[in-house]
Amino acid sequence: MEIGLRLAVSLAQIAAVMGVVMLTVMVLTLAERKVLGWMQDRMGPMEVGPYGVLQPIADGLKLFFKEDIIPAGANRFLFTLAPILALVPAMIGFAVIPFGPSMTIELFGMQVKPFVISDINIGILYILAFASIGAYGIILGGWSSNSKYSLLGGLRSAAQVISYELNVGLAIVGVILLSGSLSLVKITEAQAGGFWNWFVIAMPFPQIFAFVVYVISSVAETNRVPFDLPEAESELVAGFFTEYSGMRFAFFFIAEYANMILVSCVAAALFLGGWNAPYPGTILGHLGLDALAWIENVVWFAAKVYFFLFLFFWLRATLPRLRYDQLMRFGWKVMLPIALGNIVLTAIAAYFFPR
Amino acid sequence: MNHIFFFYFAAVIAGTSVLVVALRNPVYSALALLIMFFHVAGLYVTLHAEFLAAVQIVVYAGAILVLYLFVVMLLSIRSEERYHNQLPVAGLLGVTLCTEVLLLLIQSRTAPSAPGRSVEAAAETGNTEMIGEALYSTYLFPFEVASLILLVAMIGAIILAKKDIIETTE
């Protein structure tokens, strides 16, 4: 009975988070086209619904009813498996993201944390682990398609993800040194009390360099412009998902956007204080409405995440694609030394000025 | 409950390990290895060593195996027949080893040794802190030696890879 109830509550939480993520993906597909349109002095999609707002639903229906093609000579088993391997790791990382204040509520006589599915003490490592698994979907999708464009896209992606994953991991170490915890909940709580406590500018050693390295590397890790070499359309048609159609293509597409949301959530939680407001406490809390303060916190978290998502679109509209050797040189010879230097300096600062 | 999980993980680890060497397609072998890494990580979780579990996936599944796949795909080997006629010899050796281990297990039916620093202590302080403390105090020397060896291996790999570049510039 106890286990059954707990399972039901957990499943409800998972369903809620999945629902919000999928909804955000839908919003993002429209937002990206609209933002790109405005930046290029166009209107973006305008046909479906008022002002084009129903475009994601039309896109979804179209993809759902498309013919599912498996190319001749493709490895059927891996061709089917690859989109799932890409999507599952992208969704599973949200289990440890704290979306709001870490309070517990009583539900059917159980302690439930409403804003985080599972507060495990290695939260950030868990996310890194599953982010690295996402590369398998891309590599296997590229290989199993039996197409040279797909294969090249997959190979490029493998090299790129390994190189930049390292920088993401090293950039995070500085924050872990300052907060003394691997749990995203504890890292966020360590940044409470105003924007001067956010790790991006917090004393004793501001993580501004780590922040820049993290943002650049996470753009590379999600295969977005200007690091979208695995799907460079001018040379590789569509890269690793050239041969995919219908729902399988949609899986890769959703995985890419879910990954964008995930890295934005991590960036917000690690560097910009997560759900903490930039001023001490919350306005609703100061007004005596403590029971409603969580709304303000969740709104702040969403605002930070959407800021990063907007940054992704902004970069796409602004920057040209890197050449492949430039990408590798930049990752290993510029990003890596900065990240390593940041760890050394942060460790020294944390030793002399313990928080 | 713990026993069920242990036997599930152990069975899958054993099964996929055999598949890694028995499958003909190297990409399938790599996938079997991936499943094995995940179940080893699961075994660590049942032992309350979450840090090790995460590191297992980050390092082995996330980095090393991706490199293997990379090489396999670059060489585009569809199936590898060279080593599969070793199966009878390997089977014979495997059966012999298994019987020996079984005999040893039956003969030495002693009580399991008491766990050292108990699991409860690790759960209280967090096993990440425990591993850090052990690595940087008790096992500092082996840890440093291991890092030195890795550094040497790294430099060696770079020199080997750069060999022809150095020769052509001279």
C-alpha cells in the first residue's frame, strides 16, 4: 500500500514534468521560427491559427501521419533503436532538476517534494552521465542508416560530444568546489539571498569564466549553431538523421530541444541561482503571502531558463558555422585550458576563503 | 529485495559479457558492452556507491565506449570472423575455470567477513566525501602514482601520434 502510493505520486510527478517539458518543446519550435523571423525582418509562420501560434500542432500532426521509411541496406534493429536512445537520456535528466523551492508537503501521510522528482546526492553527475549516453543515439543513427552523409554526421558528432562534454564537466567543478555538494538542490540553496550570491559572480571566486565555458560547450554538446557540424546542411544534407522520416525524425528533433532545455536548466541552477530571486527572499513572502512564494520562485526559474533558450536562437541568427578543425582546436586548446585554470584558481580561493 | 536485484544485475552482466565476445557484428558487441556497463553501475547503486555508479557511466559508457564505436565505424567492419574459431578452446577454458571457482566456493563455506567501514557511515556522510577522503589520505601515494602513469601514457600516445609529423619537419 505504502509502496503503491509512493509509486503513484512519483509517476504523477514524472508525468507532470514530462508534460511541461514536451509543452516547452512545442513552444520552442514555434518560438525559434518566430524569433529567427523577427531577427531577419520576417514574420515567421503566420498561416496556422491566429498569428501562427498553432504551427507546432500542425507540425506534430504532419510528422505523425508521415510514411515511416527504413532505407534499403539499413540495419533495421539499430535504425529503430537509435531515436529512442537519443530521446530517453534527454528526458531522464529532468528527474534531478529542482524547479522550485525545496519544501515538503504532506500528501496521503507521505513527505513529498513537489518541485524535484528525486533529490539524489550526485544529481549533477547523474545529468552528466545521461548526457553522455545521448551521443549513442546520434552515432548509431548515423551508422545504421547505411548512408555516407549519415555516417559522417554520426562520426563528427561522436568526436564533438566527447570533446565538449569534458569542458562541461570541468566547468562545473568550480561550482561544486564552492558549494561543496553534487546535489542540484543543495547547490541552488547555497546561492540564496540575492544575485550577489549567484555563483556566476559570487565571492570568493566568481565563476564567470566557467560560466562562459559552460554555455559555449553546452551549445556544442546539443549540436546547435554555430557548432551544428553533425547536421551541417550545406555539406551533409541533414547529417545523422538524413534518412529518418516521420515519428523517428520527430524523436531526434524532440531530443535536441529537450537537451537544450536540460542544459538551460542546469546553467540556471548552477550559475544563476536556480529558483532564487535576484533579491533576498521573495516579494510575495515579504508581503506575508508565504504560502504563495513558490509561484515567484518558479517564475524566476522559468525566466532564467527561457533566457538561455533565447540565447540559443540568438546565436543561431548571428553566428556562421565553424569549420571542423577550428571546432576541435577551439575545444581542446582554448576551452580546456580556461576550464582547468578556473579549477586551480577556484580551489585556491576556496581554501583561503572558505564560505 | 537486495538479493533479487543482485542476481538480476549479476545475470545480465554475465550474459552480456559473453555476448560481447560471441557476437559477430562489432557494433552489437559494443552495445552489449554498454548494457554491461549500466548493470555494473546498477550493482554499485545497490551497494550505496552512487558516486562510483555515476563515474562508471560517465567514464566507461560516455567516453571510452564512444571511442570504440568511433573506431569500429571508421573501419566499417560489418562482421569479424578471425577470432571466432577460438570458441572451442575458450569454452573449454571457461568451463574449467567455472568448475574451479565452484569447487573453491563449496569448500570454503566460511562466514562472510564483516564489512569494514560500514554502509551506514557512508550513507550518513555521503559516499562522495568518503571516497575523496580515502583517496587523498589513506591511498594518496597509489593515487599519485596512478596519475603519473596516466600522464606518461598520455605523453606516449601524443608522441606516437605525432611521430611522422616530427620526422617530416626535420
